Amino acid sequence: MSIVGQLGVGEQRLWRLVAERCEDSADLVTIDKKIWDLFGERWAIMFTDLSGFSRGVESFGIIHFLQVIYEHNALVAPIIDEHQGFLLKVEGDSLMVLFRRPESALRCAVEMQHACQRVNKRRTKEEAILLCVGLGYGDVLRVGEHEVFGAEVNAASKLGEDTAESNEILVTGAIAEACRDTDGIAFEAMNDVKIPGADSVFRVGY
């Protein structure tokens, strides 16, 4: 059975166009325009991660950290809803969320961090929810219910899952530019951090 045949209607259509693009005589400009016309949208993208998850599993066991994941998800879910976010994926200790407005994504990230920090004041170090957040904003290909592709998606993923430390919110230049007048927020340029898909990276002061 074809892998494409097992996908949703939108995904099948995308991969059929990609298959056409592979042909020697393919008109790449026309095919690419079709793909962007069908699937192109503009979104702010959030990726989150829990700091020290892998090391913690080694020390305290997976069941302990499954509980931390559960508590984290229960804590941030209403905050995401409040800021009109769409939760696309939950993968282990990571979340992928979309927002129509970049300021909503940024405000949500700040409130998520504050909520985790308030909870952590009552917890031991081992029980702490140490949140890392990465944000991007721009044109993406949104396919089906759970897939988005694009340079800002890749950048947000790298920032949230690999680069940000606990309590940090790291954003691409596109977010910083779109949210530069947001009250109570400062952006610190991280000139030494280079992320594929982002022309610049900023740490959010909140």
C-alpha cells in the first residue's frame, strides 16, 4: 500500500504535487505557486520543551516525569486557550502551538512562564516545571490538522527545543519586529546565536 494513500486528503494532494515536482520536465514555478495557493497561511509558531527532561528521567525514572509532563500540560492548556492558540502536537515533553497573532503567542509564552514559576515556588527541585519556549512568525504551509512546514517553523523548533534554557523565551527576528511595541516586553539581541530559518534571534525580557 502506498504511504500517500494512508494520508488525509490535504496531505495526499500536497505529496502528489511534490511528486510532480520531481519529474524531469516539471514546471517548478507553477507547481510551487499551486502549493502555496492551496496550503500557504501566516501563523505565529510556538515550540515548548521541559529543561533537563532526559537527565531527570535517568535520575528519577520515567513515571516521575510522566507526572511532570501531565501537570505541565494541565497547567498551560487553559493559558493557550485564553490566548487563542491552537495546540497542534504533543510529543513527549514538547508542545507545538499556532497563533494567528504574534502578540498573542508572545503574551501566552510569558503567562505560561509565570504560571510555571508560581507553581515551582511550592515544589522541590525534582518536581519543578522548567519551561523553555521558542517563537517564530511567518508564511508556512499548513497541511491537515497536525502539520505545518516552513523556515519559521524550523527556527521556532530549534529555539524552543534545543537552544532556550529554563525560564527563557527565545524568538526570531520576525516576532521581535511584529511585537516591538508590546508593553512590558524587551528584546535582547543574541548576535552569537545562529539558527537556520531565522535572520536574527532575541531573548525576551518579561
